[in-house]
Amino acid sequence: KFLPPNMGALQKESGEMPALPPSLNRTGASYVVSAKICVARTGAVESVTVVQRADSLLDDDVVRAVKGWHYRPLMADNIAVPFCYFGRFEFTSH
């Protein structure tokens, strides 16, 4: 089941947001990473596929962070179903 981005994000229960690596923290720099996030029936992240890349360091950090997230199971007719959605991560240096 494919969910709109806001619905997928609302299912998230726990997990740290990815951070901007210090080596990319240059004044005025901004990066966007988009990833397809697929979640198992249990709420564990099954896969993370980067579809819009920014920098390999940042892309890897996004994948690593998201793999540690946990979601509420998505229920359909009282049965937990797996789902996917696109997550967008924006980073801006100050």
C-alpha cells in the first residue's frame, strides 16, 4: 500500500532525524534528499531507497537514520498491512 507522504510520516512512532554531516555544513548550503521508505507489518523499516540524492555522506546518513525508525502498524480491516511512502529531508546550513 502506497501512502501520501504526510500520512506515512504520521505513522512514525520513534527514531532520530538524520543530521547534516559537519563536512557539509557550509554557510548558505542546502541539500534535499528524497527516499522511498517501506515499512513492514510490524512497524519496522524494511527498506530505504534514495530517489533524490544530495551528497553520498548525507544520503548514507539519511538511510542509516531512517532504518532505525519505528512506525505504528497500518491497519486495514483490522489487519496490519505493510506500506511505503516518499520521505523528503531538507538540510540548510547556517
